[in-house]
Amino acid sequence: MKKIFSIIVAYNSNTEELSALIRRLKQQTDTIIICNNTSNDLSIRDDNLIIFNFHKNIGIAKAQSFGMKWAFSNGADFVLQVDQDSVPDKSMVSQLLETYQILENKGYNVGLVGPQDYDIITNEIRIARLNKGKQIENSRIFLVDSTLSSGSLISKKAYEIVGGMMDDLFIDLVDHEFCWRLRKSDFIVAKDLKAKLSHRLGNGKKRILGFLCVGVPAPIRHYYAFRNTIFLLSKNYAPLYWKLSSIVKLIFKIIVYPIMLDNGKSRLNYMLLGLKHGIKGRMGRID
């Protein structure tokens, strides 16, 4: 029987919501690891629950890497990355594991299998605008370039070859970079449309320019998004279509977001600083 350890990265989490997530994961995985990026200790008590309190925000990338290293050093065959604001459907993990085994039996070198995520508030299915992936034999399974970190089932075999996340990214594009690195090492990244995960992105959405609905992150997130995008544009394993579309998106955001979204001046300042640090290669947490 394969052992699956869940890894939750907690940051200023709602205790009630976190407890509900733990209850859901207990039904589907063997051990739950919480990597707590908040200054205050978490003191939730539950069977098969391990909490690491870092007493500061070390970033989602480094926290995930820490959890992966601990899990695979303590008997895990797979890890399941889960954001604190995600809720896996009751059969999600078994569905992902089944898909992993189907793909392996077909001869694929499987690094990661992710679910189909949908908005936790609107129930809207999240569909990639570009490069939706390659469907396998008219099945529910697609081979993709990258997928959301939350809900992703990662094998020990893949971890032993590519390692954990790129810690210096801190947050934003961590999941993309990891998937691209897997593909560079000849692993596949798959998405199972039948495995479902509800997920919340940012602080909701807003319609701008009369027709476009965009996510509204905290202003500081623009810093990491811009910086990490600039940094990853230089990586040869980042897909060309992503590079081209990202350049267009950065130009659009730096022109439109400061005008159309709240706290426009702050957003613009973070974008410009992110561009500057991305060009200079200054990574990690912004002080």
C-alpha cells in the first residue's frame, strides 16, 4: 500500500477552516504535515498530524521543500501539496493515485498528477486559456506543461531526481517552475479532470475594461509575480508560449492595473521594483 503524506503550508490561517481541511485529508492520506509560516505557533492536536512552526514567513516554496524532504525521509511514497484555502473532493486523492498507476502501466515516466480545480466561491471550472494540454486516448487525463501546486500528487522517484521547489522564488510561479523542471528531466505532468479540488485565488475577482475578469491579489504579490516572471524568462526549460504570453501580460498589467484596481500607486511601485529585482537576479523574500 502506497503511503501518501499531505503537506499544508499555513500562513495566517483560519483555524476552523484549517481544521476542516485536516479532517478531509485524514480520510484520504496517511500523515498530514503542516508547515506554519506564521509567527504564532499552531497547536492543533490530531492523530497523524505533524506541525513545523517556523515562527516567520519563509515562503511557500521553502516550506513545501521542507515538507517534501521530511515526508520522503520518513516513509512517504508520494506527497500531496495542498494550499490552506483549498478543499479536495472526497475521492480526489484516490483518483489521482489511480491515474498515476494507469499512466505508469502505459509506460509513462510520471512525475506529478494534478486535479481539476474550480473556484471555491463561484464553482467556476478553471480552464487554461493557452495550451490546454494533450488528451490521452479520449480519456479524462491530459498531459500538461504545468498545473496548480495545490492538489498535486508528487512521486518520491521524481523528488529524488529533481529535488524540491525553487526556494528563492518565495511565492508565485513556484508550481510552474517545478513542473517545467520535471519535464526537463523527462517526467510527465498530468491532469485528471475527474479529480476535483476547490480553490480560492487572491482576494476575489474584478471586471475591468467592461469585459475582462481578473484576479485581484494583494499589491505586494505583484512584486513577486513580476520579479519571478522576469527571472524565469531566462530559463531554457520555460516554454516559449509562456514566455511570449507573459511579456504581453506584464505590459498589460503595468499599464492597466494601477488605473483600474484599488491601491494603484502601491501596485505600480511593487511592479517596478519586481522588474528591477528580476533583472538584477535579486531573489528571496522582500524586506
